[in-house]
Amino acid sequence: MDMFEDDDIFDISDDEMNMEISSSCNPVDDYLIKQLHDVQDRIEQVNKETLNVQSTTKKILARLYEQCRYFDDNDSSDSDDEWYDENGKPVTKRKKIQTIHEPLLEVTNIWQRIIDDKWVIGVDLKNNSERIIQGPKFYVMIKNENELKGVISLWQMDNNSLWNRITNISEECEKIAATAVLNLPNFQNTSSFTGFGTIIYQLDGKELQTPIGTFELTASQAADKLLMPRFAPNFEATILAIKAVSIEKNITISLEQKPQYGVELLEFLEKNDFIQVMPDVHMSNNPEIFRHCIFEILSLTDKWIKLRIFTRSMTQLNIILHMVGNEFPDTTETARVDKIIDGVIALENELKLKLECDEPTQLLNARIATDLLIPHD
């Protein structure tokens, strides 16, 4: 028999056809898949650790913020997770009773006024500490503005009508406000300006701060009459804004020779279009020469009348002084508010700190005070 007549030895038998042939494994693919799973596990672990760190950081920042704002010296916290190991995981849990704190220095309102070419930002404050708040300073920042030029002041209202500058806030103060006077933006590259601020102060030897919420001035607001003195609501704030941007002069009119000067003064104010807008506060109703000028009657006795005059320019002030002097010859200047002297004192303090102090915060505060009192052209 011919050997070629037999079945082909290379033919696949039926049994072999039914056998499942396993595919061979690629070691490179296995290695890459293993590496991929390893990287995914590491990413997941890092994400968990990142979230844990963020949560812990948030709690720490909240605690520091609370201490800074509310003067809380309690060593315990209101957090359920009190202690953490080196990986940021809680190792002890304690339930705390949540307490609601009241800010020691509270911001009750933020308002704005536009007076000529000045932008006035006002902040109404409330002293909840029942103690004297020492050396409060109002700082303002405008977004995307690297340099600000302006004047900051702190005020309290006395006798329900007279805003007076102060350096400390007593526990009896009912109406307190801080003002910042800036140059009105030119709106050249943007239609709005957003700002924020803070008030830094000392209480019982500790430095604390009260953050100021954000505020905004848009081009449409700048053109709106509601920010103008004559049309703005809240006349107390308007009077304060005008005083913040004005030149101040105190004078005394003697009544010893002519006691009738008291009555004649009211007639003089009425004749020159000064109307009473608040008790002892008379504001010019003349939109021209005496625009935004104010007379305040500080005190009245049988011997003298003490007045305080606010004007927007030296020209207005000199004209008023001449008119008052002609009408009441026994008039003397009792005080002169000279911001140049304040600027010199601030500059001397900054130079002294640069020579003797290594504390960055004090140096920064001194430089800011100098920049505000001595604006550069």
C-alpha cells in the first residue's frame, strides 16, 4: 500500500478541532496593566490625602479666623475631630457644644458717596466688646490697583448730630464709622472696580481685625444721582462723607461785647443760604460758590460761640472767613487742623521704625500711613 494513500498526518482530527486553544499571554501587556493599576491606586490615595489635608487646613483656618475676629482664647475647639496623626487622620473624637460668637467690632453697613472727583467709602461699625478698642486702622484694597492715594479717618457721632474724628473707640460709642477717601477712578480700561478691606485694632494688648465685605463701584453707579450728596439717602452718611473730603477750620465768636451775635449768626447763615439739616449742622443750599460747605455750632455760652467750618477748597474757606470776620469782628481762630503736621509725624515714625524695628507688620503699617497722609503726584 502506498503510504500516501493513508490519512494526512498533518490533518487536524475531530478531537483536536474541539479542543479549546488557549491564547498565549503577552508579558509586556501584563506589566503595563499592572503599572496602570498601581498608578491609579496611588492617584486615588493622593486624592484622599489631599482632601483630608484640605479639610484639616480649613478647620485650622476657621479656628484662627475665629480667634482673630472674636478674641476666643479657649484652648478647646468646636470641631468633632480634635487630634490628628501625622497622616492627618483623626485619632480622638470629642463632641463640643457649638457656641455663636458676636464680633467684637462689627460691620453693620457699607456705603459709598461720590463728591466731585472723590470716591468715599464708608463703613458703619458697632463696638460689642464693652471695652475700649485702641488704635483702629481702616485699610482698603481695590482689585487690580497696585497703588492707592487717599485719606482714612475714624469718626463717632456726638449729641446725635456732630461727627468727630477719634483715635480710639470707647464702649459708650453708639454711632461709629470709618471712611476712606480715594480719587474717583477714570474707568479707562474697565467699567467696574471691586474693593475690600479690613480694620486692624488692639484689644487688651492683642492685635485683632474685622474684615470688610466686598464693595463695587460701576460706571453706571458713578453717573447715578443716588451717590451724589443732594440725592443720596441716609443724610447722616452724606454729611460725614462731605466732612471727610473737606478742609476744616474752628473759630470762636466772642459775645462779651455784643450778646446779640447769637441771634445775628443764625440770620447770617439764613441770609447766605445755609439751612439746618441736622441739629447744630447747617449746610449750604447754594450750588455755586458755597457748594458742599458746612457750618457746625459746637457750643454756645453767654461769652462765646464755637463754630466749625468745612469747605471743599481754600478759596471757599477764605471767602467765608472774610464774610464772618466782617459780620462779627470779635472772631478768632481757635484751632487749626493741619494735615501737613500729621504727615510729618507719620514720616518720622516710619523712618524711626526702619532704623530700630525689624517687625514687618509694623513697618508695613507705618508705610501705608505715610502713603495715605502724603500722597504722591
